[in-house]
Amino acid sequence: ADAVTGADADPQVRVLLLHGAPDCFCAGNDVADFLNRPPLAEGSPSQRFFKAMLDLKTPIVAAVGGPAVGIGTTMLLHCDLVYAADNARFPADVAV
């Protein structure tokens, strides 16, 4: 969230690029972290991140390679443009 708001405040930043490793965009959230800090609680890291993305005036571009699990897929809905590599996957559910 701090990086997103910081980028928006910097007049030299013209676009925010979100990417992961070539073979994995996002492995999703740590389940133990979700249990210890519920994502819907006011001021939680997830809430702060999505609020920052919603308020962002700078365009957001995502480059997705490999799986985009959980929050990795959800965040793409807030992007202005999403590039998906041939190996990009957007799993509907993941077996734990």
C-alpha cells in the first residue's frame, strides 16, 4: 500500500507495473497471516492495499506469467491493462 501511494505521489512516475517472477505472478496470501490478521479488518494490509489501488490516479499495468492465485487474480480487476504470458494461469480455486 505504501509503495502504491508513494508512486502516485511522485510526479515522475507515469505508470505502476505489477509483476512477479516469470513462472509465478502471485502465490496468494499466507493463510496463517489471514487467520492472525483478518483481511476484512479495518486497516488490515489487504484493505490498505486495495484502498490504495482504488484511489490510484496513476495507471496500473500488470504483467502476468505463471499462476495468479487468490489475491493475485483479484488485484488484476483493479488494473488498467493486464498482459498475460502464454503460461499465465488464473485458478478458480486451489486445493490446500
